[in-house]
Amino acid sequence: MFNRRQFLHVSALSVISSQISAATTSLLAQQRFSFSTTENQFLLDQKPFQIRSGEMHPARIPKAYWKHRIQMAKAMGMNTIAIYVMWNYHEEREGVFDFSTENRDIRHFMQLCQDEGLYVLLRPGPYICGEWDLGGIPAYLLRHDDIVLRANSTTAPHYMHAVKRYIQALASIAKPLMLEHGGPILMVQIENEFGSYGSDPAYLEELRQLWVEHGISGPFYTQDGLPQLITNKTSIPEAAIGLSGGEVKDIIKARELYPQVPVMCGELYPGWLTHWGDPQLQGTDVDMSATIAAMMREKLSFNIYVIHGGTNFGFSAGANTEKGEYQPDITSYDYAAPINEQGQPNQFYWKYRAIIEQALAQKLAPLPAAIPQLRTDPRQEYLPKFFCSLWDYLPAPVKTKEPASMESLGQTSGFILYQKELPQEIQHPQRSLHIAELHDYASIHLNQKYCGAISRTKIDPQRFAKLKLTNHRHAFPLPAWTDNSSSKKTLDILVEAMGRINYGRVAVDRKGICSKVILQSTHPDHPQSEELQDWLCYHLPMDQYFLQQLRASKSVSKRPGNFFKLPLDFTRTGDVYIDMQHWTKGVVWVNGHALGRYWQLGPQQRLYCPATSLKKGRNDILIFDLHQLDATSISLRNSLV
């Protein structure tokens, strides 16, 4: 499998110095992007063309900031912007596409790139990895017990049926934006790093044919690590090749192996992603200066992944697996990129800009005006108040024989509650729960009293001793009870879905309880075990509809699983970070906008709140925490760290 971590030391860029005029835009229809079959080069109007691309993702950036981020990339020397299209962000419900609301309007994003004189590399998947939930594949597909992902129609009929619908919808947007029609799109990528997953030439060709059928005949390219490309033969005839983490020597080697098409560094890493539980934010010490200088000197094409990362707002963050361990991604997608999460240049931005400017021997475009920040006093602390209890807003349950996965119940994200009356036959005081596949974090309650929690993410139980937190797959001890009365014992398992695996060998990562639940007596003289059946399952998606039902409670809850609210008045707005270091684990909304998850596990403790989520006057910060009984303070900061 291709391990992207080994390529942290790569990156590069280039420029168009002046803003494109309306007259120039009309001339783009006369431009032609092609491949040289003799010199292994990209050609623009039959002249050698170096793609100097910076990647950013519309889904991770507020729409109001798109132009600013594009201009920041241009000022660093880019002539192209690469974008992932997150399929599941545009088709959250099966057959219902949204390419127009909020930051889903990718047509507008690409038009902004063109307005700035920049080209576009379109990376539509259908799988994109990208540290995004399930790599962009819609969760509704996982309701099929026999689902197969990322395979041809013969092997994966359900998947490819949905893919065909997706490509048809997206092609209608992309076709008029192709360069040949006067738009900014240079190339369309087919799949993504498929060589790290398998070898299925029929699948890749089927994807290519779908684009052709809908009026886009290319140019196309693929994206892989060089070893995986060679081993699994994931190139496509007449398609260019992008290398993940490819240095100059890798591009030269690939050119020797594939002389008929151009080769570029399709992902040049300026930093790295961070998981919950990592000791610190990753990749902050990566310096790509030497690599960028080499790319510019050799006039090699490249795409910086990412030049600006943005934020995994809401429940969009994905997860990796390594050596069988589940590794969910944090909310921030700062990535130690040259343009940070707030859109500001970091120290490496200026170094890379200087290298590119010198190589091009021309002055680069100026940086746009910075996005205003909210003036904050880090010493000022704000205390939210208890708002209401989750347990007072349980919807009508669904009855199932065995615990059902979130996807089989038609839910995409958020939380799900499993409730069961325990059998009276087991009367011995020592009992434990065994749940082989609990995805991903659960708080356990017995008779409305909190007993502890289970984490699929590896944690140090001693660090969280007060929470009675144990690791996934370990037996969870229940409190002893010895009464022989007929009173019922109600077990509640409240499960939070973290990110679905987007990179790793586990292609199908369902959420909730995905295995049997076994109640076992651990008494040495009376061992007994029983599979618990006949469950009540409660949908708790934490979406706008659910949140709108909440009302202030007259009494404070004595049971964890609560909402807290903080009203704040602002005379002006600006970007800010909400510091959650004193809280335990949960989600934050500001004026209904889901900022994302926080977790005491770290290393992220602050959530980015763009000014677009704020307003002058009253603002409401809503917090849901799995463990807090009492509110604690928050503060406002101006940076991620």
C-alpha cells in the first residue's frame, strides 16, 4: 500500500502576474491544452506549459472566502488550482444533488479561478481520499449488506449505478468549463490513488467512458504513488500521470516507463494531516524549499497538496487505519500548508514565493487584503449555561432484533442511541459488555446512570480514569447489582460516529454498533453469556431539524449528554477560534453553523469560527458534550495554537 507519509518532503509552484480581463477570458476558447508525445510535456497552444498548481477544496472553505484563498495562491506563484469534488457533500440523500447552495457551488468556484487568470485541475473521484468521510463516497451505499466499493459494474453493481448518476450530474457542470469550451479546466482526474487499493483496469476504463459519454473526452490523468503505479498498472491509455509525493527523480523514472504521456507531481506535501491523539499538529517543520527550487529549475509540473487546507466543518472529517488501529482526523485541516486555516501566509509561504518569483524572473501578483480577525482578549473567559438534556429529546425509536448500523437505518452522521432492557436471568454481580465492532465512541448508561465510555480510537485509560474510559474491543465492566426483584435494568449505549475510514484496507466502515452485543457474567463460579437482542434504536443526527426542536430546560440534568448555550454580543465580526480546552468531547455550533468536533484527547483544542458564521448583535454558541454535567469556561483566540 502506498504510504503517503514517506513523501512529506516535497512541494512547488508558479505564476500569472496580472488579473485576467474580460477580453482575455473570451480568448480562452481559442486555447488548446494537449500532450507532447515526443518530449513528455504538457502543451498550451502547442508550447511547453508548466502546471504550477495549488490545491484547495471548496467544501472546506466558506464561499465568501473563496476569492481570497484563490488570490493568495496566485500571489504565491500558482497558475492553476486543483480541487477535489466531495461526492457525498453534493449527494447527501440518494439521487438528490446540490451544486448550488453555500460552498457547494463549484461552478462559481471554478469561474472565480478563471477570473483570476488561473486554470483548474478537476479531481472528482468518485473516491478522493482527502481525509474526508469515506473518501467522498456517499454513506447511503453502505446500507447494502453486499456493497462493494471502487470496482467495475460486474463486481460492484450498486456502487457503479450510483457513480453513473454522479458523473452525469457533475459532467453537466464541468463540460462548459473545459478549456476547449472557453473554461478553465485543463484536465479531469480518473479515480484517485487506485494503485494503493487494487488493480482493476476495467473499472478505471469504465469511469473514463462515463465522462466520454457525457461529452468530456479529456484530457484525463491518474494519480498514484510510483511503486503502486508500477505494481498495479493503474495508468490509463492516453492519460497523463500524476505522482503522489513525486520528487524530480520519481518524475524522471516515470517518464522512462511511460514516455507516451506527460508526468507531473500530482501531490507535493508541504505538511501533513493530524489525527486525534497525535502528540502535536503534524508537518509544521516541513520545508520544501529545495524541492520547489528543483521543480522550477527543471520546469516540471506539480500540484501542492494542499496550498490551503481549510476546515472539516460539521461531521465531514475522515479517518485512517494503520496496523489495525482506527485513526480519526481532527477538525482542522490546516495541514501546515503555506496558507493556514485562516487564509494567512505562514513562514514557508514567503520562502516559496521568493523561490518562484526568482525562477520566473517576474514580479508576482500582490497578496489580497487579509480577512479581518475578531479582537479578543485571551484572558477573558465566558461561561456557557446548561440548556437542555439530550435525553429529553429522543425521537420515536426503531425496533430491531440486533443492533443496526447507522447506515442501515438511513442515517448519515451524528449520534445513535441503542436501548435494551437487560434480562433478569443473570443475577450474579459481576458482568461485562463485549462489543467487537463499536464505531466509534460510546457512553454507557445503566438505569439512567453513567457507567463509563468505550473508544475505538486508542487511548490511555489512566489519562481518562475519571471518565472510566476503555479501549475498543476490551470488555466493559458494568456496575454490580444484586437485587432479585423484578425491576427492569435499562442499558443505554449512546454512540458517536467519528469519521469513516478514507484511507486504509477497510473500505466499508459502517457506524454505530456493527456486531453482536454480548452480556457476560464474569463471576468465576457462575460464568454465563448471552447475546442481547430486541433493541430500540434512536436517530440522533444532530442536524438542523433536530437542533431546532431543542428548548431551554427548567431543571439541570444530572445525567451526562447535555447541551450548553452561550449568548455573545459583538459590535463587529471577524475570524476567531473558540478554545474548548476545558471541555471533554463533543460538537460546537455557532448560530446554527456546525464548526466541528472537539476532544480533550487533542492535539487540537480550538475550533475555527469564520466571520461568516457570526453576525453583529447577539450570537449563540451551542455545545453538546458527551460527559460534562457542569459547564466550564471557553475563551476566544486568534490562532489554532
